[in-house]
Amino acid sequence: MLERGKNESLLAYFRRVTENRKELDLDYSEWAEIILGEEKYSSDNARKAYYAVKRMLEELEKIGSSNNS
């Protein structure tokens, strides 16, 4: 399983795993297991959650960028 870096925030870890899901060759259910810490959701439900989380992270990035300007 993909490990969180020693000095990596939880948000940065979620962002890294989400942004690199394809490169890491993770199925949606594997992605959800890494993010949630449990194998609970089907691939179809995890896919829906993936796109919601991806969008949320993009919006948080925009907010963070505008605050740093």
C-alpha cells in the first residue's frame, strides 16, 4: 500500500494519491482503500467519490493559491 510521507500533511497525501491514481495504476476501489484506510466501497462507488474528491482538491488548491497572492 502507498505510504504517507513522514512530513507529508494528510491533505498533501490525499492530493498526491488522487493526482497520481493513473500513474500508480490504482483501481478506483484501491484508491478509496488508500484514502479511507478500509476496503469498503465497490469500484463504481469509489469512482464517483474519486471525481468528487478530485474536484474538491482542485477547488482547495485555487483557494490556497488566491490566499498566497
